Amino acid sequence: GIQVEQSPPDLILQEGANSTLRCNFSDSVNNLQWFHQNPWGQLINLFYIPSGTKQNGRLSATTVATERYSLLYISSSQTTDSGVYFCAVEQYGGATNKLIFGTGTLLAVQP
Amino acid sequence: NAGVTQTPKFRVLKTGQSMTLLCAQDMNHEYMYWYRQDPGMGLRLIHYSVGEGTTAKGEVPDGYNVSRLKKQNFLLGLESAAPSQTSVYFCASSDSSWQPQHFGDGTRLSIL
């Protein structure tokens, strides 16, 4: 099956710094989503982005489907950005929104 | 605006006991999913449903059963709990195939 790899596995930032998280996938996809799991365990959908670029406030994401990767940018990081960021995909041809998750990037933003 | 609600939030079981986890969504979504999350890992799909009365297996279905008798509810059952099923269980829903998934707050389940 499709493999999803995220990097880096861990990241420590000072408040105000910028960061880029990467998601590589091993096969074509028609569905890619980014999630944030906060320190209380809640999962929030950040982006549905099978291709192209989207922005939401200080966060933006870009997926280059032909090269099988996606990037999540966090600008001017805040302590509330701390948590785990997951990338999840559905292999091309699927139509049930069944997601395969990466193992995540653990982000700690220090004041 | 409740979204996806999971019941209970915490539960401790003894090996061999049975229980049912309830997921309810008020967004009129067609698709619903059950995942489990183990330490240091991403989420793995247990079962899913693409509409009322339908269910299908995900990546790790063994030891679990599901039912979707009503569109808004998706039940996950453990017939005979095992310590390997100790995990955090998440329910999610989406409007259709290519739409964002929205998650409940999770159920932390411990099997002794």
C-alpha cells in the first residue's frame, strides 16, 4: 500500500519563527489532508489540499502531486501551534476518503 | 454546534469484556470512520461507512465490529476485549469522498 513519510519527526521553535513541514508519499493520490493534534489530543483539519496551494492565516500548504510531496508552512509561530501535525492521503483511484496517515511531526513552540 | 461527539471519553475494561463506543454527528455527513491511535503512531483506519446501512473494513478491522443503522450514528463494538486493543479511538465524518474529515475528541480505552 501507499507509504506516507513526514519530516522532520520533531521540531523545536522559538515563538515568532517560521517552519516548513514535509510530507512525502509513495504513490499517486487524489486526496491529501493536513491535521493538527493539539496537546489535549483534539484533531483539527487544517487543509484539504490534493494539489495546489492554500492559505489560512499564518498557515499555508502546497501539494505538488506530480512529485509526490506536500509542504505545510507555519509563519510567526505561536505557543498554541504546538502539537503534532499529521499528513494523510488517499491513494489515487479511491473514492471513499479512506485516509492513510503519516507518523506526524511533533512541534514544540517555546515562548 | 456539536460536530462529532464520542461517548464515552474514558473507559477501563477487563480482558474478555465487551463494550460499544458511540459516535454521533450532526452535520448530515454521509461518510463516517473509526480510527485507533497508538503511542508514537499516526491513526489507523478500523472500519468505515459510506452511508446509512453500509460498513466496510479498513486497515485493522480484526476484533471489532461496526453498525450504521442511522445516518448520524456509527457504533464500534468490541466483543471480547484484549489488552492489544488498549488505544485512543477516534471517530470522523465527511460530507463526501473528497471533503475534509472532521474528528471527535476521542475515547481513551484501557484493557486490563
